[in-house]
Amino acid sequence: MAAPLADRIRPQTLDEVVGQRHLLSPGSVLRRMVDGGNISNLIFYGPSGVGKTTVARIIASQTGKTLHKLNGTTASTADIKEIVARLDTFEGMGGVLLYLDEIQYLNKKQQQSLLEFIENGRITLIASTTENPYFYIYNAILSRSTVFEFKPVEPEEVERAVERAFSIMEQELGVPIRREPEVAAAIARNCGGDVRKSINAVELVCLSAPERDGARQVTLEDAAQVAQRSAMRYDRDGDEHYDILSAFHKSVRGSDENAALHYLARLLTAGDLLSPCRRLLCIAAEDVGLAYPMAVPVVKACVDSALQLGLPEAQLPLAEATVLLCTAPKSNSAAEAIFAAMEDVKNGATGEVPAHLRDSHYGGAEKLGHGAAYRYPHDYPGHYVKQQYLPDRLKERIYYRFGENRTEQAAKAYRRSLTGEKQEK
């Protein structure tokens, strides 16, 4: 069975690699290392199909070391031990270069088994991973390696690879391939920065294209079908999930409704309804807060509607909630207050509850002095009376500070009218 087109036309030099100019352009750190032959332990981190394996193979082929390849999805401890055993043979005299694809699938013990030999330089490691290495790779290996991040390839650069793939397919099939306008651009645009996916889409669309008048005909509809939804990079348990959620939250906090709607659309297109619902409820309390207290019940109503409707209709109330929160005044005063209070409690800054605030609804409470000196605020003008509520050691602590928005300033003025204070402490 023939290898996929993406493997058949894999670049042989760093100059042929599509994208990753920040890593591979002449003068860059990684390029200088490779050109100078000074290969250290490397970890390539980034999404699938952006050149990690290709670059690692090119680097490996340029060294004078014995090359071994393992894939974390299938490698066993026995495979690692076999490589280690060869270090004391003639084969390992010049050192071994281990190319380890998908290193995140090796458990901690397996990764640790390489540590001694990485440390003394007998094994040079080039590893690739689609997951955040700072979460999935053993710290001792990380500290002995240099991490380079690979990024999704821009559509304009992917299109060059797509055009080359069409040209090669035309040669292999021995017949012309006639394409409707924008076919190459559509495939490049819909691949989500995944060069391998775009090339394999070209192969599929060419092999399935009908032949008429001595040429294979590729339509824009065909291209859309083979590349449908492929622009979505999303893993509910991976970095992309949390990156998109983070961007969504920060866009709403930053009052950019257009960006927030974009990230909401990405979440919903991936079929993730629950995450934006939970995040919107959080934003209403954390970032809009007391500047517009009605945001919480309004957003709750929108979230309830979305969950009852389900997708795709759920996009409507969630869009309403998103725009509402983006355009609402912002205040994080309540959030900052609870964060500060939680920090005190976690650090042991608590103290006994004042006697007059303790429960007095049981026999013997009066003898203990619990609740005896409590003053009932509703018995006083304005339903307010000054008394100590915090424990003695915290009685001067201030957690909440009124925000500068109109709602909180009105509450501040009302508080002053009750207490007679001229300015906030």
C-alpha cells in the first residue's frame, strides 16, 4: 500500500519546510544550531501537521550519530532498554540520536529511564509532542532540553504546498487536473494550519475526481467536502480548549464583543456547549460584578435557555449574553474582595467569632455570653448600627473597596449616609 502523499513528498531540507520561519529562517537559533552541527537535546511542541516530525528527521539525517526512532504511542520499556543496551557496542561509540515522536505518551518511569544517558551525552534526544511539554514531560528531561514551539502554518504558505501537491498528483496520475477557481485556497484555508492534512486532502480529492474530456475535474464543492471542519483545532482535554476559553474570557473582560463572538463560535462549532455557559456565568460575577448586578440573572436566563434549546439554536441566547457582558460596565471589586478574604483564611488569619455574633439559640448560650451584646440593626434608624463583626485580629481588615462605576459609587454614598463617614477608610 502506497504511503500517503504527505509522506511521499516530505521535505528533505530545512529550506523546503513550509512555515515555521521563526524557527528555520537563516540566522535563527535553531537554524544556527543545525547548520553548525551542535545538536543538543530538543523538544518540538506544537499541533499536528506543522512540520515537527519533518524537521526532526532532517536534523537527525545531518548528524553523524546512530539514529533510532521510537513513537510514544507504541514504544515499550523494552524498546528503550534495547537502545540503552546498544550504547556499549561499536554502534554506540559515536553516540546515539534518539528521535522520539509523541513523547507525552511515555509514562514518567519510561522517561526517567533515559535521563542518565541524556545527562552524560551518550543519547541526544529529539522529541516531539502535541501537548504542552511543561505538563506532560518529566521536569528533569525538560531542564536538560531546549523547547521550540511550532505554530499553525498561515493559509498563504499552506497554499504553496497545496499547489505543489496538485502538481505532483498530476504527474503521478498521468492526466491533467482541472480545478475550479479558489480550490487550492479553500483547502489551504480550511486545513487549520495543518500542512499534512491539506496535502492529504489534495490526494483524496484528486483520486476521487471524475475524468471527463481527458482530465480529472475538481470542483470547489469537492474541496469543501474533503476539508470540511478541518480548520477546527480543538481538544476538550488539551491546550487548545483552555487557550480558546482563556481568549473568550479575556475578550469579554476587555469589552471586545467581536473577538468574544469569534471564540464563542469556535467553541460552539466544536460542539462544546457547556464550557461557554459556565464561563459566561463566571464572567458575569467576576468581571461585570457590581457595576451591573443584573448581569448575573440575565446571563443565567440565557444559559438556561441555551441548555434547554441545545445546539445549534443555543448560539442565539449565548451570543446575547456575550454581547451583553462585553458592552456592560466592568467591576472586579467583589472578586478582588473574596480573593483577599480567601487568602487570609488559607494563611490561617482567622480568629474566634466575636461573642456577640455567636449562636444563642440553645440552652446555656446566655451563661457563655454568646449573643448577649448583639445589637439588632433593624431596631436602629436606617437599619444600621455600628458594631464589630470581624474577629479581633482582623477587625481593621478591609477586603471590599467600592468600584468607580455609577452603581457602586451610589452604594458608597448610601453607606456614608448611614455611617456618617466623610471618606472611605
